[in-house]
Amino acid sequence: MKSAAELLASHAKPLCTVAPEATVFEALHLLAKNEIGALAVVDPMGKLMGIVSERDYTRKVALQGKNSHDAKVGDIMTREVMVVNPKTRARDCMTLMSSRKIRHLPVVDGETLLGVLSIRDLMDAIIAEQKHTIEQLESYIQS
């Protein structure tokens, strides 16, 4: 099973971040441009402060009738973020995401943000691993 660092290295999407002072509209633009569902919110030194997702927008802006051009990312971001370290195994990441009902999981090494794994990244890795196992078993049975 791959580690969180290996999973980050295996997908080509660069780390996308946003400042807490940015407007929600700017964050939405970054989400759409990069075809992702969440952004890491970082301070000027790059330290993780929170995460802002499409879910945060829906629940804290759209449903409350706020204006995304006026609302700030820092006002709607999720502050209590679950994180993993680069050595955390994919299956452990999946278990954490499932139990906490989250879809995005930042990977940090000390205070350094390395990237954000999505539930899709983990599902793809687990499916690929299972496919490989099946192929090996089929090969063994046929030999």
C-alpha cells in the first residue's frame, strides 16, 4: 500500500492554496480553474491554517444568502483540519476520511504542507492495488 507522499507524487496536480484574506469568489475561481474540490488555506509563510471546500461554500455562503464577492475565505474555512504525515498509508488515510466524513486530507511534514489528498486519489490507489492483486492471482491460477 502506497504512502501519502507516494500518492501525492503519483498525481500531476500541483498544490493549490489560497490566503484567508482572499474572497470566496477568488477561491471558487481557483477551484474551477484547477478542477479540484478544496484549497488549503495558508498564511504568508505557507503554514496551513485551514481548508476551504465546495461544501464550505455551499453551507456557509450560498445557503446563508451571503455574497461570494464580499465573504472572505478565512470566515468560512474549516479551521480544525485533520492532517496526515507523508508516511501514512493510503488505507489509513481512507479510514480517517471515512470515519471523520471528510473528502480532503492535507499531508504535512512538520509545519510544511506537502499537498492535499482527495477521496478520489485514495479510491484510485486502492482500486489500482486491488486490480494488481487480482491480476497476480489470475496469473498464479493459470500457471
